[in-house]
Amino acid sequence: MRTLGRTLVIILAALLVAGAAYALGSAGLIGATTGGMHGGHGPGGGEAFAVGEIVKNLGIIAAIVALVVGGSALAKRIRPAPQPSL
Amino acid sequence: MKQTTKRPNRNLTKLALDIGIFLSFLVAMAPRFSGMTIHEWLGVALGATITTHLLLNWSWIVQVTKRFFGKVQWSARLSYVLNALLFIDMTVIIFTGLMISKAVLPTFGLEAMHGGVWKALHSLSANLSVFLVGLHVALHWQWIVNMTKRFIIAPLTPGQATPQPARVARPTLKEEGVLQ
Ligand code: HEM
């Protein structure tokens, strides 16, 4: 019962977002400045290109993780957390 | 006699689900790899698995929502804002995907709109999601490393097994990074 309630909350939140997106999209407020699709299932590219897409996205995510995790580790080394006084 | 029912470890369930979501996300981001029909159904399934992911992390959501303007770690606050953006972005991706669907909607006798706006928005929000997912993974990196060590690496290297906690209790708010 509790899980059902929580699920309904999540669905309601998603419906609110979808409704807002629908209103904005229908009113032509978004999309005018965004270009068309450059991929999907159109012609061009092949199996290798498709695998390349996965590798590219994995690379972007890995780079972000390395930057954020490495950056915060470096920051901790430069400015270590204050030790509790005895 | 006392009966002991073995409940699956919550963290193991979370880790397995998260790995599944991550791999499915990578495949969904390459529609030419899977083909459009699989892409659409995978996208819908991702909606259901993300809902499960949120249910499994419900206590974190509730705690940080309650304490957002109070006593909470700055990293939890940052994570919260980022997670909200990710939720909005994922919802927009799935919603706009349905609006341009050629496989899922017709299955239910419905016809999609095929408008240029929805295609553009689907593409834009999908591209944005790669960065948001990257940040999401980065902010939970320590948890991912700890759980990978405990549930994947340790069982594979029995000699150097990391000790399992005696109790399988819910982590405290401090352990979850909510409280300072
Ligand atoms: C998290 C889930 C999803 C992700 C990450 C995702 C991502 C993508 C990406 C990256 C593209 C190619 C965009 C481009 O080439 O610029 C695409 C195309 C497409 N997606 Fe999705 N998508 C998701 C869910 C869905 C769903 C649920 C549906 C429909 C039920 C859908 C329907 C489509 C269609 C029809 C296209 C091709 C549009 C065209 O070229 O005509 N997607 N998606």
C-alpha cells in the first residue's frame, strides 16, 4: 500500500513535467531554436557507428566522473578537513 | 522453532538495478545500435526501472526534502538539485519519445504526432541526459565503489574478502550523507 502511494507520487510528478513540456512544446516556445534530429534511424552510419555512439557517451560520462571525483580528491588534499581539537 | 527468512540485501538489489539502468541507458542513447522498435520499448522500460530506483531510494528523497533548507550536507543538497533535473529530463525524454513513437503507440491503437518540435526536444533532452547522468554517477561514486567492492570484487577474491557488517540494517542518515 505504501509502495503504491509512493509510486503514484512519482507518476504524478512525471505527469506534471510531461504536462509542462506539452504546454511549452505546443505553444511553440521550445523547438524553434533547437535543430532537427541528427541521428535516429535515418540513413548513414552502420554497426560500427552505432557502437561508436555507445563508446562516445561512455567516454563523456567517464570524463565527467574523473573530473568531479578527481577534482574533489585534489581539493581535499590541498585543503584537508580540519582535525577535531583534542 | 524460530524461522529465519533471508531477505535480499537492499544494497545488492540497488546495485544490480543501477547497473541495469546504466547499461540500458547507454543502449537507449544509441538507437541505431538497437533498432527503433527495441529503442522505444527499452525507453518505456527505463521509465519503470527509474521509478523502482526512486522507490528504493525513497528515504533519502524524503529526508533531504525535509531538511533541504536546514541541516544537511552541501553535497546532499547539490545531489538533490541534480537529481530533480535528471528526473525532469528523463521524463521529458520518455514523454517526447512517446509523442514521436512509431512502434509503442501504434501497439495500443494510438497515433503519434511526429512533430518536429517533439523530435528536436527528444534529441536535446537525450543529449543533456548524458551530462546529467555523468554528474549523477560522479556524486554517488563512493557508494558505487564501496558496493562494487563488497558485492562483486570481494566474492571473486575470497582470500581478501572484506568483512560483511553483522547487521543488515538500513544505513543511518549520516552514512547516507544526509546529516552532517
Ligand atoms: C531514457 C530513454 C530514452 C533515451 C535515452 C532516448 C534517446 C534517443 C536518442 C539519443 C535518439 C537519437 C536522437 C538524434 O539522433 O538526435 C532517439 C531517437 C528516437 N527515439 Fe528515443 N530515447 C529514449 C526513450 C524513447 C521512447 C520511450 C520512445 C518512444 C516510445 C522513443 C522514440 C524515439 C524515436 C521514434 C526516435 C527517432 C526519431 C527520428 O529520427 O525520427 N525514445 N532517442
